Amino acid sequence: MRSCYAGMTEPVWRTPAIVQPVLGANAVNSPHLSLRHVLLALAIVFVWGTNFVVIRIGLNALPPLLFASLRFTLVLLPAVFFLPRPQVSWSNLALYGVAVGFGQFGLLFLAMDGMISPGLASLVVQMQVFFTIAISMLRSGERLAAHQIAAFVLALAGMAVIAAHNGHGTTDMGLGLTLAAATGWAISNQAAREAVKANPGLNILAYVVWASLFALPPLYLLSLLREGWPAIENGLAHASLATWAVVLWQSVGNTMFGYGCWAFLLSRYPAATITPMSLLVPVFGFGASALLLGEPLEEWKIAATLLVMGGLAINLLWRRRA
């Protein structure tokens, strides 16, 4: 059975057996997710949602751009020595690497370094859903169905409830940087989708790993220019085992698993079907904050969760009449 990292020849890089059952074998190209792919998408957004708490922990020890640089360094090394370069253009690899590396995570880490709260960041970055669909419509001619528009409106109502109760936890610069990060995520979504469409047998893990080669130069350069060598040296010198565990989780859990399998799903379903699943990220984000940081779950948060889940249910379960 093929996984989202199909085509690998080195045993160490094969998808663990626990992951393989939720992955399909062939391109689906259906507007409706299979149960296995629903479970995979839920696993991805759970990792992404809880990651905002992990990012906050990492930023307590490392400057933001250095943190992002180390994340993608561990994605690239040592995997790049074991995985052959994917058969896609260098320009596509570069676009994905810069968009997801600097565009998404570099800017997101900057914003979360005191300019926006983790919970609100998990919400605002979900604007990538709409940016992704807009880019996809321009590139491939996809169109939204009426029920999908209704689903988006309902989910947006849930996001609005969250925003109304968290507006004090951000700055104009924080919002701007997070929206820019959402744009970077959307661009990387489209780049990955087009890469797999052009090469259905593409090794997604190799794609993510090799694209990281292009994420590193702008991240390290801007870290040096903005944060300075003394801050970089101090951050590395005082990094604890817990700090390195956070960095490792960023590279393996979020990038290799999360973004590799997200690209797998985007290659097999319309963007309008997959991207709304990420609207659950704020739900998991607030839940993780409650469990790990002691943030209370007020009634308005429960109401927002129900609105978002309702929108997702419409988008995923609606069936057109023959």
C-alpha cells in the first residue's frame, strides 16, 4: 500500500506502519474525502494546532528567525544524503522552499515573538484557506459550490467569535506578519499540488527535504542581519535538551509528517475540499493551550468550536443529488 511518502527505497525513511493504513493508493480527484483521508487530515491539523504551544516554548529560548532556520536545517540534514532529488523543476522546489520556510514560518515566528498571541496566531493564519482556494482558482479553474460557500461562511462565523475575544492579544504588525505567513502557506500549497500533478509518482518526503535547501539561505541571512551574531551565539549556547527537542519536533512532526502528507492530500483532492480542514487548527490550538498552559475554555470558545465544526461537516458530508 502506498503512503504519502511512497516511492522511498531507504527503509529508514519509510512511513511507519501505524500511518500507512490511513493513506490511499491512488489519486482520488474527488470532492469528497474518504474516511482514511479524513483521519489523516485530522492527524495533521492536530499536530499543527498543538504546535502553537510548542512554538511559544521554543521562542522562550531562541530568536525567531534562528528558530526557523534550525527547524529547516534538521529537515534537510541528514535526510538529503539518503533521498534522491525529486523529479521536479528547481524553480518549483525553490518556490515551495522559500514560501514555506521564510514566507510561512519565518514570518509566523517573528509575529509570535511578542506581537501576537499563540491562540490568535492559530486563527489568523487560517486565512491561508481562502488564499489557497483563490490561487487554485486562478491556476486551475476550480470553482466553489454553493454548499462550500455556506460552509465557509459558517466556519468564518466561528473564527469571528474567536477573534472578537482575542483582539487584545495582537498588534497591527503581528496581524500583518501572520497574514503574510498565511499567504506563504497558500503559495506552498499550490506549488506542492502542481509538483505532484506533474509527477504522480513524486516522493513527497524527498520533495519537502530538498525544498528546505532553498528555505535556509533567506532564513539564516535575515537572522544574521536582524538578530545579530551575539543573539545567535547566545541562543545556541544556552539551548537545552528541551529546546532541541522542540526544534526536532518542528522538523519531523510538523514539516516532514504534516506538510508532506498535506501535499499528498492536496494532490488528490480539490483545494476547496482539503484546505477547510485546517480550520480545525485553532480548535486544537485552544485545546492545547487549556491543557498545557492552563487557559480556561469559556463558553464562547465552545460556541466557536461548534460553528467551525458545523462548517466542516457541511463541506465534507454534503452530497450533490444525481
